[in-house]
Amino acid sequence: MEPEVALKVENVTKVYKLYDKPVDRLKEAMNPLGKNYHTEFYAVKNISFELKKGETVGIIGKNGSGKSTLLKMITGVLLPSAGKIDVDGKISALLELGAGFNPEYTGMENIYLNGTIMGLKKEEVDAKLKDILDFADIGDFIYQPVKMYSSGMFARLAFAVAINVDPDILIVDEALSVGDVRFQQKCYRKIEEFKDKKTVVMVTHDTSAIVKYCDRSIWINEGVLMGDGDPLEISKQYQAFMIDSSISKKEVQTHTYIGCNDDIDSINPSLDILGDKDAEIIGVSIFDEVSNIKTTMLTSNQRVKLSLKIRANQDIIDPIIGFTLKDRLGSTIFQTNTFALNQKVTDLKKNEVAIFSFCFEFPSLNHGTYTISPAIASGTQGNHIQHCWVHDAIIVRMLHSNMFQLEGYLLLDSVDFCKEI
């Protein structure tokens, strides 16, 4: 393996034998003719990739796609049925909650147990103990058996141990989803510090976190490697797949609409468009609400009107119309829709063309480039059918403010400062 490569996965496969009845396992073992009574299930199928030292990779995929099985093989918990995995360095893994912990032991005892498993001497764990306890921040519960811990406390202790045993490769498998917001932010800050020098593999359903923290993204579905590359592009492909639609590359046809004289721009045919196309967003523009002039250059607290032209290709019952604002890295700034706003939208008839507008005060965002992605679905927030989602339909730019902003998304409109004493 090359010196700069931390992890190499080569043609790795994991197959499980599935039996309809427990007795079939015995019948297969005892059959003199070698008759099979099982069916084969491929949890991971012929996956290959390399991870360089100092690289951060996010693995995405729906539940049951083989992500956790792959990580267990990388960490040595499972052996592959075929292929090989080469690792250069010490791995610290945060797999499913509780993995590697003895529930009967106290938190303190489990710290030393995990340290021993990682090859650390007692003196080395002693030196790291304060950092672990400070990061976990679970107080006197550290002296209680971990079987009494809540899932959040378990996650705190497990991550504190994993990050502080000085691994070369850190693997995190969705374990942070059980922690509170403050703890999650604390963990991500630690990951940011860690990845400056080490290698990180993280599994999460949060594509925004993948885009923000990872150099690369790997998408797995039903044990097969579907994509490997830029986090934003892989996230878009994954979202398209989850909506059960392919990316539309067809040209938008030209139509004449009676009673629809407007100045709304047609959708760019090269954009990524998801959905079943029972309804389509065929135009989108943003206007200054006061002057009604179309614009993409915005200022803080400007009143704007986001207008969407929608064509119904089928009858649409209970439509939901909304949009998402994202920064240049693909992180969501905010998202809203008519269902969340408790705005009932009348049903759309087949071949009907309608224009819908959101009027609002644009937030006080820091200067930079942002995108707006409109969408139409039908049903409810929790159970809906996606008809059309146009990724990054409009690019808007926030004009430079007179205020000096250090970091972050938002500007504070008014800040008063005084000396109280």
C-alpha cells in the first residue's frame, strides 16, 4: 500500500446465508451430496475505494444499504467473504451505540477497557482521562454502570473515548444523531480539529453535514457502490435516487399561456430536476416587492417576491409548494412551504398553468452567493409525493454591507453596546 494511503478497500464482498427454517442449517451441513438449503444475501458487493491520509469521507445511503456492514469489516468486527482491506494506522470506531462497552461496567471502567482494546497502557489512559471526562461531561454518572445511561450519555462517553485515544483513523457511524444539539456541535468542532492531521470516515443521513465537513462522499445502495466523488454532487444524486427519479436533462418546451402574461424566467434545462413530473416548475424569478423589478442582487431585510410558474400535467390534489435557501456549499439556511405556513393551496387541474408567489423579507445574510431551490409536492409534510424539485434554480448575491462581519450566515440588524458598571 502506498505511504499516503490510510485505507484501501479492494473488491470487498460480504455474503450471508439465509435459511427459511433453523433445521435447514443442519440439513445442509449433514447432506452427503452438498445440497444447499440457503439463499445468499449480499450485504456488500464488490466495493473498492482508497482513503488517503488526512482525508475526510462521508458515506451515505438509505437504511439497510450496507454502510454499517462495510464499517464493521474495516474495523475488523466482521471478516469479508471476499476481497481484502488494508489499513495503515490505528482505528478508533464509534459504531452502533454501545459497541465495545460492557454494560455491567461503570463508565470509568469502560474507559480503561476501551483504552486497553486500543493498545494503550494504563499510564497512557491516565494521561488522557481528564480530557475524556471533560469532553463527556456526564458528572458522577461516570461511576455508574453504563447500562443505566441514556442514549445521549452513552454517545457522549463513547465519542469522548473514541476521539481521545489518539487514533490515526476515526470512524463514526450515525452515533451522533442521539446527542443534543450542543453536544453534536461540540463533536463536529472536535472532528474539524481532528481532521487537520488524521483521517475521518463518517456515516450520516445529514447530507448538509457531508457537504460541510467532508472532502469526498461515497454513496452505497443495496451493497453496491453507486457514487464516489464531490460531496455536493453525490448528495444531489442520492437525493434524486431517494425521490425515485432521474435527473432531467431535457429541454423545456415553449408554450403560450392565455392569461399568463408575466416576466418570469424559464427554468434552465441543464439544472438538476427531481420528481415524477406530474406537476412541473417551468419558471421562477425573484422580484423587489416594492418596485416589482426582477433582481438577483439583494440587500438585508429587502422585501422580495419569489414567483413560481407551475404546470400541472395531471390533476394535483393537496399541492404543497415551497423553497429552500442554501449557501454556496449546499448547507441549508432555511426552508419553508405552504403546508408549514398553514396555507391551503387549491387543487390543480390537468394542463392548468398557475403562478404562485412567496412575499417575505429577505434575511440579513452575510455577503456572498446563495441559491434558491423551489419544489412542488402533494399530500402532507410527513407523507407526500415529490412532483418537481429544481436544484439551485436561482443564484442570488447579497450585496456587501457597511457592517464588518467576521464569520457566520447572519448579520445582526441592531446591536447596542454599553458599559453597565
